[in-house]
Amino acid sequence: MPKLLGTLLDLDRCPHCSVDRPTLAFTGAQHETTDFGGENKRFWRCYRCARCGGIITAAERAMEQGIIEIYPAGLDVDASVPERARTFLAQAINRLSSPAGAVMLAASAVDAMLKAKGLPDGSLYTRIDKAALTTSDLGMPLKSPKRCDRRRTAKQAQRRGLREADACQTEQ
């Protein structure tokens, strides 16, 4: 969790502009809240990014006792993602301001994930197609979504007294 350093909020990146090591200064706005039963007491403070002007709100159970919530939350890669893929994804998130670099890092993350899942050989596209054919959790082929034949559906809709869109949904 982020830390408070006097009147500054210490985050690795601004959740709005993604600048590295932002200056997030306390705006002076703070609120104390509870739920409808008077429980779940929290102290809220607002911080402003010096670069983009975005506001970040942080909550504590008691003043100066450590942040328990922050909004908006920054993007984090789940710990269940394999280490190498997680590293590439974290780098891609940090490079969102450079789209071409972020795409290359995201592709590297997909490549690393496929290798970790036992698909090391072939082009990236071929391995993605192989991975899409079966799910590792279920061990069964994925079903492709049914397509709606608009011409046939229009005729069915007329016979049933339905709109074309409704007939398409009942067909599936």
C-alpha cells in the first residue's frame, strides 16, 4: 500500500497520467465517513498530481495510521501471472504513453505466457490459435458463438410476429 510522507502521498505512478514517482500533494480536503450503522469509520484525504492535476483519494482507519484504500487504483498485474509475463505486462502498463513500445511489451508478455503454458514453438499467432482451441482449465474445445443468418431470421420474424433482432436471439 502507498505511504504518507507528511503532506505527500508516496506512489510509484500517478493512476491518471502514469508519471513515474509523481508529486502528489495534499489538497487540504479531508472527510470522515461511516456506514449507515455508524461502523466502518474511515478518514479520507485528497491529493493532487502536480503533473496532470488528477485527484487521488486515500482512506485510513485512523489519521496517520496507514492507507487502506486508494481511488483510482493504479494498474497492477495479478500475482497468478507467471513471473516473466508479469514483468513484461508491468513494463507495458508503465509505457502506455508510448503506444508502439507498449504493444511490443504486451506481445512479449503474451509470448512468455504461452511458453509458460507449454506452447514454446511456432509463430506467436500460431501459438495463440493453439491456445484458443482448448482451455487449460476445462480441457475441452471452446465453442464458437452462433452467427445469426439475417435473411432467414427476417422471414422467421415475420411468421412469428417478432422483430428481427428478437428472432435472432431466440434462434441462438
